[in-house]
Amino acid sequence: MIGTIIKISSNKTASVLLKQKKEIKKYRTSFFKDKKYLVHYNCMYLKIGMKVLFLYYKKISKRKSWKIIKILN
């Protein structure tokens, strides 16, 4: 999944916002759905607003089970 970093919480933890466009075909309308994920990163230089690729990983803590794989920009 591709998301945008919105907050760098603590050591090796960041919050990533995932925006998905949903569509209701019956009414021909579309809307955006937002979801926040806590992700883990190792030794990467991150800034707020960067786009990252993150995937499901083993459970690291209670709410953190995603890992940043690649920085896109």
C-alpha cells in the first residue's frame, strides 16, 4: 500500500495516512475514505509528507503490524 507520512511518533514509529477512493455505482457518486496506520521503520530518514510503500509484517506491538519497505519520494 502507498501512503503519506503524517506524523513521526517516536523512535522507529511513524503514522501513515492511506487515502482510498470509493465509488457507489448505483448513485454514481465517489468519495474518499481515510485510514491511519502505525508503521515501523529502520534507519531511514523520514519527513512529514513523504510517500512510502508499506506492507503487512509480523506483529511488533499492540497496534503496529506494518513495515515501511521503500520511500517513493
